[in-house]
Amino acid sequence: MYLALTIGAMVAVRLCFLGLPAGRDESGYLIVGNAWGDGDSLYGPYWVDRPPLLMWIMDLAGNLTALRLIGLLSCVLMVLGVARAAYVVRGAQAARWAAAAAALFSTAHWFGVPRTNGEMLCAGFVAWGIALAAQAMVGQQRRAWLPALGAGVLAGCAGLVKQTIGDGVVFAIVLAFAVGWQQPAARRRAATVLAAGAVGVVVTLAVGLTAAAARGTSLAELFDALVTFRAEAGEVIRRSASGATTDRLLTLLATWVGSGLAFIAILTAWHVARRRDPVLLAVLAVIAFVSGTAILGGSYWGHYLFQLVPASALAVGLLADQVRPRLRTALAAFTVVALLGNLVYTIAVPPQDGATAEVVGTWLRESGEPSDTAVVAYGQPNVLGNAGMSSPYPYLWSLPVRTLDPELTTLSAVLTGPDRPTWFVDWSGVDSWGITHADRVQGDLRDHYRKVATMCGRTIWLERGENRTLATPGTCP
């Protein structure tokens, strides 16, 4: 009953966010997933540096509401998985604390929970992978290879959603080595768990990559997108870092502290140093791994912190009976008050992120025809999502543009080609984001397009050979 009430409260809060404007990643991934098929790019007509299972989920969802409900389902599974892991290791009371923490963090607006992102879609896989790994290593499981195999499969699924999410793998490896180090009699079990888990990961990745190849996305293309591109993009991010990048880092660190995640990490490290508990050590390893990937990525978006939720919630469950009651009560009260304050504030003063894209996209949809296409420079695929338009340009985000088309050769070819877009939206200037070869595109626009509107500070161009009845502009946020 406690678990049902906990999940019910989380679901009720999350449903309040269902109608918020679409995020950039939500719209972009939906566009790519729904269009995956024929085309010259990685996923048919579009390119994005994400693995194929994410695109299958987007294809399955089909629209924004369904996608957000899938994200909510993943959070429900995450709460259940974290509770199961805590129960296996420490019992019913630990499971209740872990479930409460996971559900509470899953309502925190500052972790980006209104939008469905890769971290959220991986959460269920990660939590249940950890639970199965714990069952295999420290649970009363006679056939340890079976849950270990399942943990490997789920870890592989998480990696097929977002390539940097290796939480389950880190947890299983550290736990197996820690138990084997402390208990020589368990070393055979540890070897079995690692071997079965590795088989699960490898088979899952092989199946996923083979299925993607059958749909036209080859292994070589995926390697280039998921590995080579990330290295090149990291250098682009480093060169173009600005004051906004530093501000995002400071905001990320402040959120980490203010949300209670920092206290959980510190308490976990303290108890690991004192007790050498193998499960807590594995949890701490996951927290360190996730924190490292969030920092090394260089972008510092707040939703990266959601990847910490499964491990941090499990830590809460395992530490609940290890902390003095007064300290436990104080920390729990601080976390609840902080998260509820954040929730109340965001409901009373809804964030405007995505609102401008909704206004511009809605105007395009009302002004255009069903066959119209558009390009937004640079990024903002939520404009296309709200407009219901496809794009002949394969790059829907600014980072691929800056990394793969820095001289705008591909964009220029699109704007001057026979299938050039009906509309062009100049979101923040064609010379923004450090683009240094904008003259060519500016000339293409003068030759083939005409300015027809300025919407919320964004200039909108229409192809010269087309005529449209322009809709009444909406109210800008």
C-alpha cells in the first residue's frame, strides 16, 4: 500500500506537467524517430548522435503526449526497481525509503522531469539492472547467472538509448569485485555474475545494432556518430564556451547541492570509508561515474542530474538506518522542502522555455500548407514539431551544424537545391553560435527567399516562388 501511494503521488504531480510546451530534444527525437526510413543520413533523412533504441521509442510514441506518458512509465519502473534493489540488500524499511526518494526526485522540475529525455527513458532499465545485479551477488539466488544475464540485457538496453549511460555495468563490476575481494568464497559467484552479465550486454547490443542495420543505419555510421562525433563535438564545445556555459555549470552545481543529491553523495562516501560495504561502494562508483560524465560533457544541462536519481535513491534506502535519527529527519525535511518549493514555484510561475518555439511553430502551421517544409537556424526542432513540418536539412540541432557543417556547405546546397524548404526561420542570426561562414547563406536567402514576418524577434523567410496567407501572430512570452 505504501508503495502504491508513493507512486500515485508521483504520477499525480507529473500529470500536471503534461501540457507544457515541447522541449527541443523531445521534438527533435520525435521528428527523427517518426521519419526513420529512406534517406541519405544516419536515420533516413536526419542525423543525430544517439543510439537506435531511442529512435525506436520515439517511433513507438509518435506524438508528444504519448512520449511523456512513456517517460512517466519509465519513472514508475525506476521507483519499483530501486525499491526492489533496496529490499534485496537491506529489507522492507530500506525499500520504503528508496522508493520515496526516487518518487520525490522524479517530481523535481529542476531535473527537467516535465520533458522526456534519454536519462529518464533509461531510468527503468538502470534501476532494474541494479536490482538484478544485487540479486545475483548478494541475494539468496541459487542460480546467480540468471539475474546477472537479465542485468546485462537491461544495461545493454540503457546503452542503446543513450551511449554514455553505463550505470548498470559500473554497479555490477564494482559490486562483483568488492564482494570477491572481501569474501574469497564468493569469487566463483562473482566470476559467474560478470560473465553472464557480459553475455547479456553483448547479445543485446548485437541484436540492437543488427536490427538498426536492417533498417538502414549501419554499424560504421553509428560508430562515427556515437564515438567519433562526440570527440569532435567536445572540442567544438570547448572552443565555443562562453559566459553562458559557466552559468550553466554554476546552476548545475547549485542544483546538485540544493536538491539534496550532494548530501547523499557525501554521506555515501563517508559510510563507504567507514564500513567498506560492497553495495554502497558500488552505488558510490555509479554516482562518481555519472557525475564525471555530466561534467566532462561540457554542456552542463540540468536534466543530466536525473541520471543520478536511481543510484542516489538506492543510497537513501541503504543509509536510512545507518544515520542518526535527528540527522536523517533534518536531511529528509530539507530535501522535501526544497523539492516542494521548487514544485510550487514552477506551477505558480511556469517556465517559458519552449513557449517562443510554440508561438512561432503554431504561426507557421497556420500560415503554411500540408506539404510545406522548413529549416530553423540553428536548432530549435520544437519549432518544426509545433509547425508539423519536416526539414530537408539533416541537422536539427546546433552542435551537429557547428561540428559537421561548419562552413554551411550542406545548408547552402539545401537552400539552393530543387527541394529547398518553403520556410526559413532565422532564430538567432545565421552568424550565431560561432558560425564564421554565414555570408554564403545570407546570399542564398536574398536570392531565393523574401522576409515575410518577424515573430517574437525571429525573422521568417518564405521561398520566393510561394505565396501564403499569413496567420495572425500569436502572443509572445
